[in-house]
Amino acid sequence: MDILKEHQEIYHYTTEAGLQGILTSKNIRASHFRGLNDATELNYARGVITKNISDCLSEVCKKSRLALDIKESSEHLSQSLYNSFGEDIYITSFCGYHYKYFEEDFIRCNGLLSQWRGYGKDGGYALVFNPQRLSQELEKYNKEKRFDTYIFDEAIYTNDDPNIEKNITELNCFIKRYITTCNPHGSDGLTPFRNLVTRYKHHAFQEENEVRIAIVRSLPTPSTSKYEDSQTKKLPIIKNINGSSYIELPFDLDAIEKIIIAPQHNQEDKGRWLKKWLQHKELNIPIELSKIPYIN
């Protein structure tokens, strides 16, 4: 998995209440994609996908002299791919750290200012995770059928990202084979499609350098029923008061390497409080104070 080579650590920013909830429950929350703060979530890649389907159709029709409404057929096939993915998709996000960029060492030790502005109002924190440990947890739950599939990787922000080209190439092969034979030969084409849909984000979010876990809890199948779903070991869906939903992903607290406390007036007091709270919970997690000179 490339993400484990690229990122030594990943950062999950949260509030004080969020920190206590995560450490007490030993769960990290993954929200339904419709409840996230990106209005284009899972749909930003649709234009890229539909355009490439259109290009594939044009090429195939030209070679085989087929008469098709390219625009209508492209949109129909694109929607069919989305339908095959379903909507039972939950996402939790981290900020990544590229060890190869020396200039990011300060961020690595002190956190990202834009994130502190968002989470530091009531005393924010960054939980620094070991991605290797998280990957092991995810693979274990995948084998236990706690969900149908998952994606653990970097977000993609630009069309010239090598990951875009790789996944588009694989998806195009699948589309051409499907068009010419009406037989997809398995679901190998869904892998690049899922990668594009879950990872491709608007470039305005690029500063976050996001690493995300996208849990596909249950893929749609004709035979699936609510009764069958209730008899499985799948992670349960939890409803918020506002109608949004989430799932809780269990993890071993050893996956947390340290906690960074947001810059604030009473930062040292927060550090002393957190140290006592961790001792009370019998948790041995290192604490660091962010040295960013930002006062909220």
C-alpha cells in the first residue's frame, strides 16, 4: 500500500470532547459521506469519469461503426457505475505528512494552522496515528466481514496526479471490454472506479493533504435485505439527532503515537489537565504542545 511508504504519521484533529470520546470508546467515527463538509463529496469525480466513458464510446463506435447517442450512453453508464457502489459509504479523515518534504517538519511537530483555527476554539487536539497500525486494524475487520470493502489512501486533488492516470487507464480498459463484449469479466473495473470516487476531491481542500479511510459498509445486491444485514457482523449504523449517520471503527490505542495540544492562551494548563486525565485512564500517550504562535 503506497500510503504506508508516503506517510510515517497521519493527524486526526478534534475537539476536547472528541478526544475524550475517541480515547474512552477506543473508536474513531466515520461519517456518512452526505454529512461531510464538502458539498461535492463522492461526486467530484463524476465529470472526469463521464468524459472518459464518452471518449471510450466514441473510439469504440468509430472502430466498429456503431450508432450510439454518446452523451446519453455515457451518462447512463456513469450512473450505472455509481449505482453499483451504493450509498452505504462512511469516511473518516486525517491530514497526511510526507517525510520527504523537509519544510513540513514544523507542521509534523506542531500541527497545521488551518486545522487549529477550525478545531482549537475550545481547546483542540491532534491525535497522531501510525498508519501501519491502522492498516492492520482495517485488514482484520475486512477479513471479519465487518464491512464489504474499504479504501485507505491519499485524496487526489489535480488531474495530473499519477493516481488519476493509473485509475483512468484501468477504468477505460474495463469500459471498452464491457462495451464490446457486454461482459465485464468480474468486477475489476469497480476498483479504479471506487478509487476515483472516494479519493478525488476539489482542489480547494488541497492544503489539508488529506489521507482518508472510506468504509463501504455494504455494497448493493439484489438479494440484500434488512433482515440479512441484521444477521451479519457489519458495523452498526448510528443516527445523530440531526438525521445524519455514522459508524464507529474500533482500533487499538497503541495506534496513537502522541497527542499535540493546539496553540492557545492556557496551553500549559491544558497539558497538565490532559496528563492527569490520561493517567486516570491508565493511558501512556506522549503529549506535545504546538509551538505555533497563534492565539485564538
